[in-house]
Amino acid sequence: MEKIYSNVIIKKGGPYSLYCTSCHRWIPNTANYEMLKEGCFAHNHFCVNGENLTPNDGGINEREWEDENN
């Protein structure tokens, strides 16, 4: 079976500016000011096949966030 790793993208409309399309979590951007100025982003998130391997990444599952805000 092929492993699917984290695919974090910039996405609007959630609690954070980053979103992992692999495990459907909103991820906080940890980039510093200089990185943001250059258009970069950073995160502390890693998942394999949709399983979050960094439980302390500060992220929130998309379904949990939708349930809280609808």
C-alpha cells in the first residue's frame, strides 16, 4: 500500500491559515515574521495515511471545528 504523507496547504475559511488535505486538519502557521514577509509558511504537523502523528501540533480536526461553529 502506498503511503500518503502530509499535504499542508494555505486555505482560508477555517480557524487557522493552513490545512492538511491528507488528514483534514486545520494547522496553525508557525512561520516567523520574516518568513511570512517572504510568503512562506511553517508548521509542526506530520501525518501518514490520514493518521495524525503529531497530537500536539495545535491543529483541529475539520469536523470538530465545523461542529463547534455550526
